[in-house]
Amino acid sequence: MAGERKFNPGMSLAGAVDLEALKHQVKAEPGQAGGAPAAGGYVVDTTESTFQAMVQTSSTFPILMFLWVPTDDRLFPMARALADAVNAMNGQIQLSRIDIASNPQIAQALQVQGAPALIALIGGRPMPLLQGLVSDEELAQIGEQVLPRIVQLAQQAGVTGTVPYSGDPDAVEGDGDGGSAASPVSVVPPEHQEAYQLAQAGDYAGAAAAYEKVLEADPNDALAAREHAKALLLARSGSADVRVVRAAAADRPDDVEAQLAVADVDMIGGQIQDAFDRLLDFVAAGHKADIEPVRQRLLEYFTIPEPADPRLAAARRRLATLMY
């Protein structure tokens, strides 16, 4: 992938004033009328304070970094096309947008001379793809060929997790003239804001603690319970080396902690049935003494899928049977 890097004239990070960039500058914030497309879906905005967390997360799922300037309207079509392509892959890869004007240290660390630039990130290792404005043809090629190739490389490296979904970007962005309202499903409740922001920043332990406070105030808040479980899961195992975890579970089949760790990996990767079966099979294989930590972990997992998911009812029945 590194061989695909190409350098074209972009916007300078320092030196003479870029008159062309000034001519294309807009004042609207992303998501506002006339502004850049908003983040959402499988698209997030990364800053210097959340960059390290993003790098760690790339051990769970692959990331495409898009270094841009969100006030330059020349980059809006590219931002939209990349978001559409990434969102169409349903969590196989995340698009991380980095404003190099506001976060110059990231650009310097990645040795990027200007915007736009694309860099793939797998297991903390950056792979430069291209720099400079691209044609519609090249954008289509990125969506059709480059993104699937990044996912394939990630899978070969054992990075097979699923990207968390962060809401409908269209619900945030509106239709450009103020006529579209946000969907209630994608609106973050006010009492969840702190926890949500911590999760978006990659502070999953902090998010779990914040969601726990929400649940103390309202134990029946199903959304908080689900997000609390997801935050706990990612705080424990979000940056785990999948190959090491699976090898440990294979080497120590009677070790409950090793089995819990690999079940976490399954859940993060979207392999829900595998996670349920692994823990239930472990207890059924003669490890009744370890049923309490398994039960606690499964109860946490049970809050993550949709309540009507048939896998939940089956797993609950089997757990109840094993307990008696």
C-alpha cells in the first residue's frame, strides 16, 4: 500500500499565504448549511487530544485517516465521497478526519505537507496512500478497490473488529436549508452527553464510569445500559492483540480469564454467537466453579444486541439451565 503514495500540490501548512485556499474558505461549521459534511455513522473527527486513542483503536479495526481543512470547500466533495464509501462498508473500516490547520502536530508526526492526504492505519502502523486533490475517477477507485484492500490487509494482520456506529450523519447535517430534523434515534440524550463525548474521544473507561452514573440515576435507561456495556468491553479489550488473546485461550482452555478475554474479542468483532457459545460451552465442559464470572460477563453482553435478537433468548435459557 505504501507504494501507492503520490504527492500532488496541496495547501501549504506554513510559509506564504495560500490565496487559493482563502478564496475557497467558508465560515460554516461542518453539518451547517454551506459547510463541510458532518461526522457520523462510521466517520469521526480526531484531534491531538484523541489521536493516541485512535492509534490504539486501530488494533481493533482498520482506520482511514483523512487529513483535511474543513473550511476549504474544495475538499467537501472528497469528504462526502469518502464518508459514503466508508459508511457503505458497515463497520469494516472507520474514517478518521483530522483538521491539520487546528492539529498541526498530527500532520508533522505523519510527515504530511498539505491537505488533503489519506493514510491507512492498521495496528498502529500508518500506510501513506495519497496526497493532493483527486479526480472523481480516483475517488471511485478508492471506494471500490483501496478500502477493500485495507480491510483485507487488516484481516491478514488479525485486526477484524467492527467499528462502533455513532449515529446518522444526515440527521445531524440536515438538508442544507434547515428543513430536516434529527432522528430521535440518533440524538444523544442530554444526560448521556459527557459519557458519549468520552467514548468518542476513545476514553472508554471514563465513558463507562459516566454511563454508570446515568444508570444510578435511572436504572431503566436501556440505552445507557447498552452503551455502558460497550464502553466496558472496549476499555478491557479494545486495544488487545487478537492473535495473542486467541493463542492464550487455545493454550489455556481451563483458564476462565483467558476464555473471557477471547469472548471479548469475539464481541468486539461482531461475532456475538461465538462469544455466547464460547462461555456457555466453557461452563458446560465442567467449569461450574467459574460460572459466576461467566454469568456476570454474559449479563453484560446481553445488553448489547437488540432485545428481540433470538440469540439472546437462547443464550439466557442455556445459562439458566447451566446454573441449576
